Amino acid sequence: MRTTINQIISPINTSDGAGVKLKRSIGTQLIDYFDPFLMLDEFGSDKSDDYLGGFPAHPHRGIETVTYMLNGEFEHKDSTGAVGVMKSGDVQWMKTGSGIIHSEMPAMSEGKLHGFQLWINMPAEKKMDDPEYIYLNSNQIKTYEDADVKVKVIAGSFKEVNGSIKKHNIDPTYLDIQIISEQPFKYNLEYEYNSFIYVYSGSIHLDGDDSEIKSSHLITLNKGGSLVVRSENRAKFLLVSGKPIGEPIARGGPFVMNTREEIISAISEYKNGTFVKVGAK
Ligand code: FE
């Protein structure tokens, strides 16, 4: 059965950290939670004032944050002692588990910044695991390319190309796709999974649907199976899919747990200095 559009979502303009401007499409009143996806932000500006404040030290618990830097350089540091600079094309896939405190600050004072941060929920049984990093340099991200399409495989697979994220509980697909010709991009989605497309350059439409989806728009997809995407202007877009977790969620800013009580204890642990369970120095 053909996959169809469920909702077309215009992101809201907001800011986070110390005033970094961004467009939030999941994690808003319109679509609070698209299980297992808690948040999707596109950050991007060529004005340094929009990003120089960065994201000073802040905690997370119970989620995975996946940062994909299309353009720009950010330095990250965290409570496990990890330090590194994310460069254009790199991905940082962080399983916060029981908790980390980290900062993400620009390692650039001018030029264009553009990227994405996706928050993926963790199931109750993994929320208090030790934190874990998966860092993918741009040259480790495998790409499929032919005359019609270019696909960077961050997670999941496309044709014979497999991503580096293995044995993950939500079995994620995270593809960065550019349609190059008049030929459609075709992909078979897992029927039970939640899937979305985020267009970030050009415009697309799904086969058999007149709606034109423009840049900086999200579409959530109905469960269907066979996805067929066309573009006349060499669109670029993300295709993300994952298995729903199906548990109650309680949100408290950077903490996402199952109950209100767990949020309250995360906040009080952060206040009294007992938040970080692993690697504390
Ligand atoms: Fe963060």
C-alpha cells in the first residue's frame, strides 16, 4: 500500500540554549510527540548573532540526541570527559541514559551554520543506562549515489548501503536524500513504524498527491509501506523512521521520563549535584 501524507507541519520559530535561533517542528503544541521522536529542530543562519551564544552547559536524561551538522563547526564537551569538534557533515548520536551535562558551543565566529537536532525517546528499561556516544565523522557516513539520487545513510539502509547505527531498540532509519533527476525516490517503510520527511532545500511531492512540500517543512506519513517522492528542483530532505516505544512520557525540559516523579527527582538531583552517575570528575 502507498504511503500518504498525514500532516504537513510548518515549524515554529523559537530559540534555545543562549539564544540560538531555530525552527522546531516536532515537540510543539501541534505535534508534541511522534513516538519515538520527541523533538526535531533545524538550526540555521548565516548571521553569527543568531548562533554565537551556543548551548552552554545543560543536563539531559532519558533520551537520545542526534545532531547532524550540515554546515558549520561546534565544540562539544560533557561530564563523561568527552571533548570534540563537530564539523560539516558529522553526526553525534548521544544516548544520554541516566544523565550527562554537556555544552555545545560554536567553534566558528562567522559563516553559515546549518544542521538538525533530533530527540529520540528511550524506553523505561534503558533510561537509566550509562551514557553512550556514537560519533560519526562525515567520511564514515556511507553514501549511495547513482544518476537519480544521492543518499547519505546515517542509520538504516538504502539499497546495498548500511548505516553504522546497529542493534538499536527503535531500529532507526535516518537518511539524507537528494533527488537529482525526474525519477522518483522510492523506499519501503516498515509498516508499524512512525516515519517523517523534513525538506530542507527545494520542494517535493508524494506520487499521487498535489501538495507541494516546501523547504523547512515537516510531513508526517501515514503507515503505508511504499513511499514514492518526486522533485523537480533537486530537493534535499531527511527521511526518518523508527519503531514506536508505546510508553507514557513525562517531559521536564531536557529530561524525558515515564512519570512526573522521575522528572522531579532528576531536577532535585541536578540541583544537589548528584545528577551525573557515571564519569563524574
Ligand atoms: Fe543538549
